[in-house]
Amino acid sequence: MDSRPVGRRARARPGASADLVTAVLQQPDRVRRFDPLAWDLLIRQARRANLLARLAWLLRRHELWNEVLPVARPHLESAWAFSQRQRIALRWEIECIAEAIASTGLPLVLLKGAAYAAMDLPVAAGRLVSDVDILVPKERITEVESALMIHGWHTLHHDAYDQHYYRRWMHEIPPMRHLKRGTVIDVHHALLPESARIRADSNAMRAAATAVPGQDRVLVLSPTDMVLHSAAHLFHEGELDKGLRDLVDLDSLLRHFGEQPGFWDGLVPRAREVGLTRPLYYALRYASTILKTPTPAATMAAAAADAPPQPLRGLMDFLYCRALRPNHPNCADAWTPLARWMLYVRSHWLRMPLPLLIYHLTRKALVREKVEKSEERTRDGAARRMRI
């Protein structure tokens, strides 16, 4: 076994992947062997993966804080302090949103990061959120949007095409930002786009939501549905810069809920009931492969009944085992850019019919080119003014 420090080994093989974040997530006590180069690389990769605060929590939980290189500690401490400050702000924001939609008579159903924080789940430790995701009935979404506008939120997308695209094809209205606090809400009426090739029974999942202890009007999805939504979100996502963070979410949820009686027995049947068997298969496969998530053999076998055929399975392994790494050069190989691009195209193919997909991607490319040319003209104009 190679006993050289991890940092030097990674440097000696510049063409190979040196994903230190995943290595530490699998086996935290590996940091005992890290030299200064490895610590520097670990901090950089964790920051790119949005897992720096989670790493700080993990090292403390495993009583490894004394192993942290002194110059690395301020990075971890500041990330952890920021996550704790954000968590306090998030709880306040949840109260504000619940109050804003109270006039509709609807409960506030939280999704993803906001739900994890509200329930104080282990997955929330060190997890940063960029917005608050909520779920409402589709027939009441206009009423909820109006209530939020009255309380200071406004849409972020004013382009007519974006408005039409969100409201006609997507599972949510355009994001809304508060005028004073700057917080962003994503108001969902479904868990996947209505045009998606996989249809999730969002109504059944919303009906099974349970109240947050001490907050009767604030609900979260049931444990199984929380896992299934996390799986559907990750494996329909095209932008995988935070893909490893989302896989860490799944790992933590499975480890935590897996200790509850009956969880594993009910997971696959519930996935079949709500139409999310394929995302669950991918979630279990890559969580166990990449993060060594303990999964009962019976559950894995049941989920494998809905696996893709072998040629496609091999292709997905090729793609996801590269894309579900920190978006850092040391974590990539020659095939990683192609893998990320193919998964980006796949996410749009899953999201909408082919004619709409072609039109949408073509329009995005043209708009991007127009924006880039406009920015270039602005820079040229500024340069000329400076010369004058």
C-alpha cells in the first residue's frame, strides 16, 4: 500500500482525478495523512463543491478537528459560522413566508434545504441554501403568488418568453425575490416539469406531508418522499456544479431515515406508487458507489428491477461517476467535460418534448450570444473612453 502523503501522490499524477473531498466523505480519518498540499487542495475542492461548512461539521463530528492544519482552520471555521448564521436567517424567513400565505388558508409545504433545516435533520448541518422551495396546489398558485407579492416578493424574470416557458412548461413559476431582504422563493406546483418524460405524483406526495414539530401550518414531505424528491431533483438536473452536494444530501437522508423501522421496506414500493423508480435506482446506485452509503441488499435488488438495460447502465456510470465530483480541475479527467455536457443535454431531453427542446436550446444559445456581444461592446466603449 502506498504510504506517501495524499497531496504528493495527487501532484505526482497530474492527469488523474484527485477527488479529496469524496475520499474524506467516505473515510474522514484520511485527513490524518494529509500534508499541506493536500489540505490546500481539499479546501479548494470543498469550496467549489459547496461542501466546506459540511466538511467542518464532519471533522468535528468524528473528533478530527485537532488533525486540521492550523492555516486551514480559519477557512473551515468561517464557512461553518456562515452556515449557522444563514440557518438562523432561514428559520426567520420560513416564518415570514408562512405568515405571507396564511391568508390563502394553505399550509406552507417546504422542500429540500428549507425542509431539512426546519426539521433539524443531520443533512442540514453545514448545508447552505440559495433559495426557499415551497410546494402548493397548482390550482392555487396564482393566489399564493399574489399573497407573496403583497408581502414584498416580486418576479426575477420579466422576459415574455421566460414567463411563458415557466408557466406553460415548468413545475414552478419564475423565482421571486423579496424587495428588502433579497431572499428568493421558488414556488412549485409539482416536483417535476409537467412536460417531463417521468411524471411524479406530486399531489400524493403533498397529501402525505407531515407537520414540523411545534408548527402546525408548516409541513415537510414524509421521509420516503423527501428521499424520492431529492433523487428526482439530482437525476433530472443538468447543472451539476453542486451535484456532489446533492448526493451528500441523499447519503445523509438515507443514513438517518434508514434507522427508522420500516423505512427501507417501504422505499421502493413508494417510488413505484409515485412514479420515481428510475431516479431512486440511480440515487441508491451512486450513493453506495461514490459515498459508500449502506443500503440493504433487498432494497437494492428491488430498485434494480427498474434499472436501465446494461448498455445504458454502463453509459450512465461513465457519466455520473465523473460529473458527481467537485467542479475542480484536479477532480476531472479528459472525459469529464463531455460527461457534464451529455448530462446537461439529457436533463433537457427529460424535461421537454424534442421540438420544444430544439427551440429552447437554440433560443438560449442566441440570447447568450446576443448578451456576450452586448457585453463586448460595453467593454470596448469603456476602453475607448479611458483612452480619451
